[in-house]
Amino acid sequence: MGEALDRVVEVLAGVSEDEVAAALAAVGASRPRASAPLASLGTPLPRPGSAPHIVSEVEWV
């Protein structure tokens, strides 16, 4: 299989990314690119009263 894979790599090295994607899709060996994970805006906080053991205090200076 190594020799066959080397030939495929040689052929695909000389074409554009779109052509590679089309060739791989034609043989069923390609999946759409996963989108980048969404960045979290911050640490999720528990709803008020849902965690009575958590105490949060802020001192404004």
C-alpha cells in the first residue's frame, strides 16, 4: 500500500486544494472541513440560588 499511497501523494502535490478536495470527494474519502470551535465568552456561572454553597463577594475600592 505504501507505493500506491506515494503515487497518490505525487499526483495530488501538483494540483490546487480545490482539485484535491474534489478528487477525494469523488472517491468518497473526504468529509467537509469542521468549522472552528466557537470561542467561549467566559466561564459559565451557576444560576442564582442553584448552588447555595457558593458565596461570591465583591469589594469595590
